[in-house]
Amino acid sequence: MLFQWFENSCGLNEEQFRKNIYMAAVCRCYPGKKKKGGDRVPDTEEIANCANWLKSEFSILKPELVIPVGKLAITQFMECSKLADIIGHSFNTLYNNNKIDIIPLPHPSGASPWPRIEPGKSLLQKALSEISNHAAMKRITAKLSLK
């Protein structure tokens, strides 16, 4: 679903996305399954144990734009009580001594209907438009159009 969002909004197919967009995980180790099925959300200690990986990646990459996908990723950069309050907006912050723009997205999992119903559907489109119009994304799409 995530790749469809980027193809429809930015014109990047999955192969182009994977070659040009760096993806990182909040927790590097698979936390396992819940007792009743489905993936278990990593706990605070597991996330803290992996935090240095993300900080190191920021030090190396110095990203201009960060697109946290899902509430777990979003909360690594900002408070998020309700998705409707932040999806569709761009934020500026300092993370690990790097100035970054953050444009959060909802999780693309089929388990949540949020991106498929209002207000999520409209807010998702607004967020994807913000991403598509961001200078960092425009540089990527311009580079690809020259090939």
C-alpha cells in the first residue's frame, strides 16, 4: 500500500522508491507475535535499545525530510495523541542535532481502516501532496526524469 501511495502521489514506482528513499525501522529486531496473533508492538526498552541505530543513521545521512509511517514511528519525533491532528501537516524539528522536516503518514496496514475513511482519507492525500511538493522529493523526481 505504501508504494502505491508514492506511485500515485509522487510518480515513484516501488523500484524507484527503494533505490532513492532510505527506509529505517524504529526497532531493528522483530519483536515477535502477540498471543492472539498479529505482530507485537516493541516495548519502550526494545525501542530504547535500538535508538542509537537511528541516531547514527541520522548522523550519516543528515536527512532533510523524514516521513514517519505509523504512530510508533511518529512518536519517535513528536507527540501524537490523534492521527487527525498531525497527518496532512508538515513540521520542523531538531533531531540528533539535525534540522528536519517531518511529514507523518498513517500506517499502510490493511488492519486499520483510518487511511480509507474520512477524515483519514483526505488527510492522507494532503500529506502525500506535502511530500510530493517538498524540495527533497522534487529533487528525487527531477533526477529520475532526467534518466
